[in-house]
Amino acid sequence: MPLKKTQIELKEIVDKLFDDYVERKRTRSLYKTGLNIPKRLLIFYYQLNSENRHLDETAENFIKHYIACESILENAHLNFEKQGLKEMYEYLFSNEINDNFDVYTLLDLHKKLFSKAPYPEAGGLIRNSEAHIDGAPIDLTSPSEIRIELKFLDEDLKEILDMQEKVKTNKAYMFSYIDKCIILSSRLIKVHPFVDGNGRTIRAFLNKLFMDVELPPIYVSSNENKTYKKAMQKAIGEENDFSSIIKFYYYKICDSIIELETHHKNKTYNKSAQTIMELIAEIKNNIIPSQIHYSFDEELSGAIKDYLDEKDITAQIFNIAFFEPSLNPHAFVIANYQERDKIKQLLIDPMFESISKDIKINPYNSNAPFIENLKKYGVAAISGNELSKYVLFFYNLQQSQNKTLTKKFPN
């Protein structure tokens, strides 16, 4: 650990590390440095006094981001799935979960996840059939061995839990603790104890272990989906190589720290809707096609979110599906801005350069007012409260202008 510094000096160092991290991420040069950058950021950040760290003040905000991103990652778009995610994380943030916490707490989390499903009794049941991961030739644990494997992993969990007090009092133990937690969660993915909902449940379980030692919870965003799944496959496949998934999670911890600390600063959102769209035009013009690793929508939306966050404008990414089955899911961004004394929202469609202003959008509650607003603009086919139906508006606009829908890189 570095020599002791004053809190003012540490805060200056941490701010510089935050700025460097965000800039490297914006320019796509962050992940080339291995674990040096995230570990350095964590070392200095956790030398700050607890009153200078604010990771426990924004649980509600995190839950919203988690629900949005996990719904994309696991293709869980139905209302009962989103409500179950909310239920699971409210339980995770409660004191109730601490009673008799062990590996079998996974079953309680799974029950919460499926508590709003048509057949909630399926929640918490260990599978009795074979399982597989789509697109990955990985041998998962057979049903007859799941309980045996969970018993073994519970011993690993006890070792992790025994470390927690040491980590709280001496951050020198933190990296070893993080590694053990990530390896345990990866092995739980390989056990795959449930028919459905394994990834969401086990990532929640991992977040609980992080939060127990004052690490922030994490979520995986849509433009990180392929990287996450590839790293996990290396960990639980024949390679048995945990290095990539460990690296992935270290960066995710730093992402959460920066995001949650930024929200704590009580942003003024002092950018107008027009200014925000000008910023978006700027980032679109700077995207280099050769650097696109995912779908254009995901990459562009991710770049816009990073850029807006850098400019002190909170942003979230949502993925939704077009009604037209021949079209791929489409990503869009929600950004906050201030108008007089009110915080308002912009729904930004990066592909069509269209924008819907001043609409309060909730990722898991009714969006009826938003849908009604679209009807005012002539979208007569919309019914119900599914946010995804907004795309009819943009699809119809594009069809009326160009007859066919095409994706183009910005000029």
C-alpha cells in the first residue's frame, strides 16, 4: 500500500484516477493495461475515510440500472421478470438476507426472482434435468451432483465469510477476497442449480459478498455482454482459466464506484436538451467504424452514455426489440437534464437522431403517460404499457422517409 497521505491529497489522487479511467474508457484504451489501473484505483479509493465514500447511498438508483441491464443481458423483458428482479434486489439490500447466510441463500434469491411469475412455486427449486448454456459447449453439473457440489462450495463460502472482518479492517486482504468471490460465483454458474435465472441469481449473490465488505454492487451492460460471456466460458469450460473473468469484474467494480460517486455529487444537469443533442452529434462523428466490436446500436449507445457521464449528465442504456422481426434489437439512451427547478428526461435514439423530451420513463413500472404522448404524435397502433412499443414511432418515421430501414455509420 502507498505511504500514508492526508485525505485532501488522497481525494485529489482519486479524482485524477477517476478522470484517467473515464478518459481511457472513452478512447477504448482502458482494458489494455491488465489489472494495474483498477487495482491502483481501488487501493487509493479505499484509503479515503468512510465519510468520503458514498457507495451505500444510492441503492434505489442501482436497482433501476440493474433491472434495465440484467433484463437485456438475460433477455428478460416481461413485466413479471423485471418485477422479480426488483424484488430480489430489494431483498438483497435488506437486513433480512443476513439471517443464516450460506450458499443455500441462492434458493431464497431465486424465489424472490420468480415471485411475480405465473408459477412462483418454481422459484428456489433445484433443477432435476440436464442444462446447457446457449452457444457454449460446456459440461454443466448433472442434476444428481448439484447438491454435492453446492455442499463443497459452501465450504469455500465459509472461508470467504471468515475473511470479511479482515477485509473491513485491512484493505490489504481485499484483492484476495475479490478473487475468491469471483471464482466462487463462476463455479456456481457451472453448477447451474436452477432451470432458469442462474446468471441473475448468482450475480446477485456475488453482489451481496461485495457489499458485505463495502465494495459496490455491479451490473453488466449490454455492450459488455459478449466480453462477459466469453470470459465466463473460459472460466467454467475446459480451460478452467479464471483470469479473464477476474479482470472483467475488477473493471466492473471500478465502473460502479465511479458511477455511484458521480451520482452522489448532486449533479445540476445544467445542459439543455439542445446542448445534449449537440454533444451526441459530436460523439457520433468521432466513432471509428473499425473500433466497433458489437452491434452498431450497442456500441453507439455505450459511447453516448460514457460521453454524457463524462459531461456530468446521467445516462442509462436500454435495449428494446422492433416489432418487425427481421430487425435486430435496438439500443437507445435515456439522459437527464435540468429545466428551471425540475429534472427532466430525454429519450435519445442514436440511430434515427430522434428525441422524445420531458417524459418520465421507468424501466419496470407503467409507462402509460409515455405511450399516451406517442399517440399524440399519431402512433395509433400502440397499446398497453410496454416501453418497447415506442419503436413503432421511429420505425414509421423511417419507413415514411426512406421506405426501407438501413443502418449507416455517421458521416
